Amino acid sequence: MVYLNIIFRTIILYIVLLFIFRLMGKREIGELSVLDLVVFIMIGEMAVIAIESTKDPLFHTIVPMVLLMGIQITLALISLKSKRFRDLVDGKPTIIINRGKVDEQAMRKHRYNFDDLLMQLREQDVRSINDVEFAILETSGKLSVIEKIQDPKKPKRPSKNGDITIPLIMDGVIMEESLNKINKTNLWLRQEMKKKGYGDIKKISFCSYENGKFFIDLMNNE
């Protein structure tokens, strides 16, 4: 009898969840706002508890779920009409790379590091920060990338089959593992930096190595 009750509650809650999510609108997971995400988590948690708590009336769970749906729809409508409210709830897009320069302060503000940046660039088939003119971290967490316009007089950059970007310095710290991958030493890197006029490694926010060329980005206060 208990198992039949669980099956019945599961089916009813499944139908209710489908109904609620359809009314709340179609969104891809990556496009969910903070408001959407909070409501979805709360409704999902309520459904799990309701299935396990077979002694509690099912109606006691459905009512707050519908109430949350109503709150979410109401706030979504307010968000459509008020940019100030939308910025308050969802936040604003943040420029991570501005005209080829990495903004470390913006990255720290959003607890966003160079590993995150490189990963999201690779996901968009961008192999090097040096190829990026602008990179904007959207409110959904997605990175929008605008690549640099290449001078037609210059030779084209290597295709995707070329070398990948090797990060050698991150936040003023030398990546020994990366040096090992390219069969180079700490001393070699320091000498190369000195040749280019960068005597203090700690002042370098990011340095990568690709196809025999360095990309160097200094800390913002430099």
C-alpha cells in the first residue's frame, strides 16, 4: 500500500511540475536567471519531500509550489517592465576582456579565474586570449566573445590544428607544470620576461605561450 501511495504521489507531482514549468516559460538551463534557479530548486525540493512524506497531505505541498510559481511569474513580469529591477535581480553583464586587456578586478569581483576564462574560450573554439578584442561575462554565466579583426595584409593565424595556448604565468605565479609540457625551465621563462622588460613576475597577471610567441597581460594597476 505504501509503494502504491509513493507511485501515485510521484505521478501527480510529475504532472504538477510539468504544468508549473510550462506556465513559467521555456528557458535553456544556461539562460536561467537567479530568480528562476531559486524557484526551480525550491519547487524540486518540495516535490522530493512530498514523495517521501507519504503521511502528509499532498495538497500541503502543491499549494506552496503553485504560490512560488505565481511569485516567479509576477516578478518576471516586473522584470520585463523595469530595467532597474532586472539589474537588481539578474545583475549586469561584466566586461572581462576590454580591447584585448584582461580586467582582473572584474574577474575577482565575480570569483572568476583564468582557468574559467580559458575553458570558456576553448568552448567557443578560441585558442588564445590574444585573439580576443572583447569578452563579456553574461548574467547567465555564459561568456560572449568578440574576436579581433585580423589585418588582411598579415599572415593568417594558425588553424585549429595549431598549438593550443599554454598558460605560463597566472596571477603572478609561474605554472611549473605548463613549463614541463613545453620542455622549458623556470629560469628560461624569467630570462624571456626580462628580455621583454618584465623583471617582476608578480606584476604579470597572465602570460601564455603559443606557436613560439608570448601573450602578456599586466596587473591592472601596472
